[in-house]
Amino acid sequence: MTASATSGTLAGADHTRGVYNFSAGPAALPEAVIRRVQDDIWDIDGSGIGIMEHSHRGPVVDGVWERTEAACRKLANIPDDYAVLYVQGGASTRFSMVPANFLPEGGTADYINTGSWSKKAIKEAKLFGSVNVAGSSEDSNFDHIPANLSYSATPAYLHFTSNNTIFGTEFSAEPSCPDGSFLVCDASSDIFSRPIDVTKYGLIYAGAQKNLGPSGVTLIIMRKDLAERCERTLPSMGMYKTFAANDSRYNTPPVFGVYVMGVVFDWILQNGGLGVMAERNAAKAQLIYDALDSGFYKPHAQVGSRSMMNITFNCPTDDLNKDFLGEAKGHGFDGLKGHRSVGGIRASIYNAFPASGCQALRDFMRDFAQRKG
């Protein structure tokens, strides 16, 4: 009999493979999680059948659902008046689903524009009502989190992206929410990387593929009263209440993705929870930022807005960027090429990324700067 999807120890070395995966997403998974998944793909819970072969309405998947939600609630201290849902379509589908459900005709929603994903969310929201951009850092190519926000009189909600993978900026704390409104967060790239007070939010959504599991599933944490609301007539699959009323199984859900998320939740819990993750992530990031601040490299994000998840920078010239990426590949560093919007280099170091990889990159950065400076 193999171990249950979220039972037993998830111990093991942080890194045993020959390559460090700095990809921005889909991103690294904890190696202990991968080992558990290997077993459960073959036979989960001693059923003789692998997790990807079970009916989404059968007892084995019932157990996966129960364990995953229990671990999620424990991890983030999610109260009973919040629903935990799993949906398909990624964060990009939430860009339209949020305003379709919560932005009434003739109403206004406030958005904070901090990069590409915020801009896409704003574009979709304009299909359903008015958008007030409460703050933006676009004039400096999104190198900081805007400090001065200007809210509309009665916004339906306030939307922000907590971490910006492309530009390497991150909110250090959630923005204050106007009275009578509620906070909506795209937390796709820093979800559960640090403690979070769920009660400050109306709705949190996060694509799993950066910090929670494989691509194909999105975690949603939302107030149950909001899950019952919908401002217009929509298809069944476009309403949050459809998923809330059917245990996220109105249609065939992404069972494998939900299962892996549950194992990741358990891994975080067994490694000390969100407080320990925050300390670990800060220490990992500081290793790289110390090398970044040597004077040779050109960081993109301003110091007060730096992300703990995605570190973005350039070398002094494009030719040196190419040299850096070429040499880095030879050292077993994969996925370091920056997004085309910023260029240069991006090191993504989510929860699962090992500290040894940050140390190795720091040493390489120092050596490269010494040789090329």
C-alpha cells in the first residue's frame, strides 16, 4: 500500500538533480513532492489505481478533496465563512470572471496597475463596466509598487496583483480597501510564500504553476457571501456560485492538479508553515540581491519594491547578458532568461526552489562580475 496523497513524511534532500530550475512558471516543485507523486500516479491509497485514473466523483478523489481543503485551511488559517475552490482557466480567465460576477452595469472597479498581468486584467474589466486606475508605475516601466493611490467614490472592488513575475516587484503588504468595497488579489506568483490574513480579502485567486503545483488548476479563496453573488446572467461555468455549490466538481475538474496542490500544502506544513517559508524565501532572495548590488549589475526593481520570488536584472550590455546566460547554462542554471518586456536575466526562486541554488547563483554572479567588470 502506498502513502496517502497528503499523509506521511515529505522529507528528503532539497536538491539532488543536476540542474537548478529558475523558470518563472511552470516552476520547480519540491523534490519530496515529486517522489510522492510518482508513487501515487501508480497506486494511490492502496486502491490499485493511480490518481490520474480515478473518477472525480469516486471515494478516492473525495478523500483527496477533503485532505487538500483541510491542509489549505490549516496553512492559511482560512475561516469557515470562506470557500476554497479549484477551477480551470488559469488567472487569465479570472481577469474576465471577476468583473463579470462583481462589476455591475454602470459601476466602477478600482485597479492598481503594476505590470503586464494587471494591464490584462484592466482590459478585461472594461468589457463589463468602468475602470479607475487607482495607481500605476507604468511610466517607469513598472519598476516599483505605486505608493499614492486614488480610489473612486464607490468602487465595486479593488484589484491588485501581489507579485509581478515579469518586472520583479511585490507588494510588501496588501493595499487598504475603500469602505463598502472588497479586496481582490491575483496572488499567482507569491501565494503561500509568506503569512496572509485571508480575512482582509474578498477574493484571492492563484494559478498553481508557480508556487503550488502543476499548471491547469487555479486555487480560489473567497468569502461565501460573494460566491452567491452575480451581477448579470452568465453561463453556468462563468459563475463562482456554480463551483461553490458543486464542491468545484460541476464539470470534470483538474483532479491531478488539485491532488498535487494538496501534497504541496502538506510539504509546506511539514516544513514549518508560512512563517518559516517567509524567512526561508527572504534569506534565499538576499543571497542574490547581495550579489546584484555589487555595482556591476543593473537591477530592474527599486529597492523598496523588490520581489522575494522573481529577481530581475541586466548586465551592463546586451552582449554581456548573452554571455551571462550562456555561461549560466553551462553551470546547470536553467530558465534565467528575462521576459522580453524587461530583457536581461530573471531568477525565479519560489517556495520549492532550494537555497543551494541561490548560493550557487550568487557565487556565479560574483565570479562573472569580477571577470567581466
